[in-house]
Amino acid sequence: MTKRDAIFPAGRQALYEINNYSAAIRSGDLLFVSGQVGSREDGSPEPVFEKQVQLAFDNLAAVLKAAGCTFDDIVDVTTFHTDPATQFEAVSAVKLKAFGEKPYPNWTAVGVNWLAGFDFEIKVIARLPQPT
């Protein structure tokens, strides 16, 4: 069996160690990024929802950067929300800043009742840029 090609950004190692998972796995020309939450450096949740969402996107950007990707390389997004109806506007504002112009990636939003103390999570699949 081939070993997993794990990607880790600098920082936030406590969260990965506590929960025994990789930030992302590179497989062929795809990058599968684990759900990113609005966690601080020590793994604790950011309490203000809008800041938590921005921090989740910032944490996602760090994982993408560690793999040599950007938001432009994302092809599929899944987000998890503890209260989608009231959170939609805040998430949309951060999403528009991150993804900018059309065409946007695929997006699936899922309402959930538990995210280990968080209120928002984002996971993505990105295409790795071809070496030049």
C-alpha cells in the first residue's frame, strides 16, 4: 500500500494531534482538504461567529498554501453549519471575498447539530497546479 502524502501548514498542530488526522492528503493531481474550522493556534474555537468563519477560511488558505494551491484551484466545497438560516449571510460575505469572480466551485452546504464546539466547518477538494 502506498503511504498517504500528508500536507500540514505551519501552526495549529495541536488540533491535528488531538484528533489524529491530516490537514490534507495529496493524491495524484488532487488535494483533499480535511474540514477546517475557526480554531485558534491552540485548537480552541473563536467565539464570535463572523470571526470564526473568517478564521476557518484563513486556516483553509494556510493548508492550500502548504500544498502550493490557492482558492482558484478549488473545485468542490462542502460546508457544515450549526444554524444555516441565521449564519448564511455571514458565511456568504466571507465566501465572496475568498472566491471573488465566477465561475465558482461546486458547493454543498449541510446543516448539522454538532461540530465539536464550532459552528462552521469547510472542507474542499482542489486540483494541484501543474509544475511548470
